[in-house]
Amino acid sequence: MAGVQGLSDPAGPVGPAGPPGGGGREQLRHSDGPWLRAAGGAEALRTHLGPVPSELALAHQGLTAGAGDLSALAELGTVRTSWERRIAAAQGECASLAGKLRAVARIQGATNEAVRSSFAPASGKAGAQ
């Protein structure tokens, strides 16, 4: 469902947003745009994190070779593994969040349609908006 949907309230005005051109009938407005933009943002973040593990691996190549007795460099592998886990977890969260945000947009749109349809018998117009 894209764009803005209007829902006329046969019981009278319910808010400040009326239909274009006036007419005295107020409408409840819903747009799935913010939900879909947020889902796109989560997916973009997930995509942006994609190359980070290979960049991290490249940055660590040869670092420990010739380190000798420097114990701090020996710990670097543990830190790197920890960051790789965190990056993978963040990517998983972004993927999950994107799906959930899209589901909210679908559910909210379906709910608006169901409410609009339930008012049709009261207004005497089947399928009226």
C-alpha cells in the first residue's frame, strides 16, 4: 500500500486534517512512507556493514608477523573476532528490523481499510471513502 489513505468519519470531524477542497468531512490519514523509509535505512545500514569484515581482515594482514614478543598484538585476534561477531549481529538486527517495519506498514494499511469498510454501512455507501 503506497501513499496516503483517507478514512472518512461518518460520526463527524475527528481531527484537523480534512480532504482537499474542504467539504466539512475530516479524515484520518495514514502513510506507509515513514515505515518504508525506515526499513530502507535499516537495509542500507546492513549493506554498508557488508564489506567491513573483509576490510578488517585486510587491515590485520601481516600485522602479527614479526611482532615478536609484543603481547598486545597477540590480543588483536581476540578483539577482531569480537568485532566480527558484533558486525554480524548488527547486520542480523538490521535485516530483522527492515522486515518488521514493512510488516507494520502492511498491517496498518490493512487495518485502515478494514475500518473504512466498516463505516460503509453506516454512511449508506458501500466502499465509500
